[in-house]
Amino acid sequence: MIKNLVQVFASLLNGQPCTNITVKGWGFFDHGHSITIYFNIIKSSSILNLCSLFKQGTATPHITLAKKIPHKTLQHFLPIWKN
């Protein structure tokens, strides 16, 4: 399965120019039952083109840091991360 996934990514990215990624801050998605923490990626035309290869546009280009974080854990660490 991993080999197939790598092949899919390789075929999608084949011929795509290199692009710079600019990280600006972090955020989280609240899924109701858990939280996903991510780095914000600055939107640029090259990032939006890259996103369109994998998904029909994305409102929040991001790099996922952690998934399925309980709300209680986020509330505990939120004051620390905001500093």
C-alpha cells in the first residue's frame, strides 16, 4: 500500500517545479471529537497549484503536526504554545 501511495505522489509531482513554502504561525482544526494541530502555509500561486493536484482547492494550506488530540490536552498546552 505504501509503495502504491509513493507512486501516486511521484506521478502527480512529476514535472512540477520546486516551490518554496513559507510557514506563518500555527492553528488547529476542531473536528468535534478531537483536534488537529497544524502550521499555516502562506498561500501563493505555486502552493495553490500544488494543492489542486491533491484536492480540489483548499481553504487552508497547511502542514499537519498532530492529529486526534483530545480537547483537554489542547486546553492544557494552549497557554504555553501561545507564548
